[in-house]
Amino acid sequence: YLWDLEKKEPIAHFTAHSGGVAALAYTPDGQRLATCGSDKRVRVWSIPVSGTPDMMVEFTGHTAPVSSVAVSPDGRWLASGGGDNVVKVWSLQSRSEVRTLRGHGDWVSSVGFSGDNRLIVSASVDRSVKVWEVQGQETAGSMGHTRGLRVIAVSADGKWFATGGDDHVVKVWESASGTEKFTFAGHTEDIQSISFSPDAKRLVTGSLDNTIRIWNLESGQTIKTLDKVSPRVPALMYLPGGKKFVSWLLRTSGENDSVSTLQLFDQDGNVLKSQQERGRNVSCLSFSADGELAATGDSQGVVRIFKVENGERVRGDMPAHAKSLADLALTPDKKTLITSDEDGEVKIFDIEKRESMEPFTAHKNGLLGIVVSPDGARFATMSRDGQIRLWDTKTAKQLREWNLNVAVRALAFLAGGKQIVAANADASIYVLDLP
């Protein structure tokens, strides 16, 4: 019911949710009303001068009843919490989810914003009160990175993810709770690449300090440091079985040329084989999920696919774009290749037929990266201005969009493909729930 406080009589009544309505919150201008309920939904309604309110937007993403909702004083943000133990932050401007804040161990009973719009406070049945930054990390006892992030990797079982960046350290986190397990210090420059062994007992990392390090995830100790490897190690990947890993090493040899090397190591860091590509300015590389294939893209918009173990080419070069490639990704079944140029034009190729679907622009401000879901059915793209979009691989239909208002530097799907982890330039980590 909506009531006229002066006349003390109802103005209108309407059904807001299919179950009980747990909480209400007006926007500062009094023209919109946010509601939440046992149907796991958050809805925002426009309040007319007379008549029944109209639903403006429905936010879905909670996996349990929602019992608390709040609107920021500037009317830009909405926060909600409930039985799934998380706080979700939504943008009322873009009408999309911005963040999922994890840390409570039980039902989130109340949420609220600070007067300057910067902080969210949440209370829980777990007897804790937490303070979070709207666009940053948790401020209560946070032990995160001190500088911007560059790379993120997820273990095969999805229980762990690791991050690295400009503070020269690697951190390992538990996916379910977001708690930190290890901090690995030893690199002296920015972290560029990370990979978990299939059994999640080892981690291999590459840095601009010209080294690759192998870490023990059970003891938290360094197993081995490989010195004078390459000025750049943009990618690393353990092969199935965990007995070998491969690195992509990149050296610039001229304005329009680079030396791109795939180097194969045994589990102890001994070099087994090296394969070099010369005469191309390679701009991006992607491994297949099983490590059998690698695809490289160059500044001329050409893609080359070959087998990792022996360097054998998979057919000839594939002209993909007229401009330099920004990123590319192989689906797990190795039948589809997704590419993008520096302007954000995306193409989805059938590798066998060497044919692509109709190209489309994923982001107006250019594209930084592409990641594919574990089942290959969906992929995500990120732009230079903090926008993330989720796409259907078969139809190229956009499924969801997030505007994080912070530069996103790396993305990874968690096991099962139900969440994406974003590593950001402000050292924050966002876990985004997928439809």
C-alpha cells in the first residue's frame, strides 16, 4: 500500500512480489521505490502522482530470499542482501549488477549506505557488521593487493583462484568465501601470467622481472625460480596430467616485428622444447582448454593455429580482421575460434570451415580481452572503460552487461560457468553471478 500521510489514507495498492515483501526503500527524489522479497528478486517502481506504480526494472541474481534493500543518497546505487549470505550492488543508471560482496557466513539481515555514497555497511545473522567500498574492496580487515591487478587464473576444480599485478605479489583465494590462503612474494616486477596445475598442488607464475616461478600450494613455498627466461611472459599453462607446462615468451625485435616463443617445461622447470615464430608482430595468444592447441594473432589481423607439443601447423594462416588483433579465444571443443580487433569488432569462426558469423561490435571503446566459459556455450568480453558483456557463442546474442566504473584488466570463469571473476586496475576483485 501507498499512503497519504496528511490524509492518513491509502493512495494505491499493488502486488510487488510473488511472495512476501521484506523491505522497501525510496530513492532520494521520492519518485521511485525499491522493493525486495522472498521470490529472490529486487524491483524498482516509478511512483506516479496518482494510480498504480509501474515496475521500471527487475534485478535478478540472488539465490535465496532477499530481506534488505537500500538506495544510495545520490540515487545511483542500490544494495540488497538476504539468505544467500551476499550483498549485491546494482547500478540504477545502467540497470545492471555492479558487484557481489562476499564475506558473511550467514543471512545478511540489513544493508545501508554512508552519507557520502562511498561505503556500504551490512549486518548479518553471523553477528558481524562489515563495511565495504562501493567501488573498491572491503575496508574491514582487507588483506588484498596494494596496487592494480593484471592477471587472474582459476583452479580446475574451481575451489581457488589466484591474482597478480603491479605490487609484484601473487595471492591465492578461496572461491566460495573470498578468503586469502597464500601470498607469494619473490617477483620483483609486475606479474603477467599464472597457471594452476590440474591437481591444484602447484602454481606457476611469470613476471616482467625475466623469471618464471613454481610454487607449492600445500606448503606455500617456492619450488624453483627460472631466471633470465624472457622480458615478457604473457601466458602460462599446465598441460593435462600436470607433468608439463608451457610458456609464451615475447621479445620485441623491431617496431613491426617480435620473437614469439612457446617453451615447454617439465614439472620441475627443465626446458624440453622451444618453438619460435619470427617475422610476425604477434599481439595475442590463446591456448585450448586441454593445452593441445595454441592460436596466435598479429598486428596484420592474421590468426595462426598450431599444436603445442610439436609445433605442427593446423592448416594455413587465417585472415581474420583488417586491423591488429586485440585478443582471441578457442572453445574447449576446439571447433570455434572467437577473435576481436583493436576497435572491438568480434568474429566467431568455425575453424574447420574457416568461415565466420556476421561480425559485430562488442564495445564502442575498444576491446581488451575475451574469455570462454568451461562448456564453450558463452563467452565474455571486457572493454577499456570497465564494461563487461556476456555473449551466446552460437547466436552472438548479448546475454548480460556490467558497468564496473573501474578499469578491468583480466577475467576468468569459475568452474561450472556460473560466475565470472574480474581483476581490476584499482586492486579490487569482483565476482559476478551469471544468468
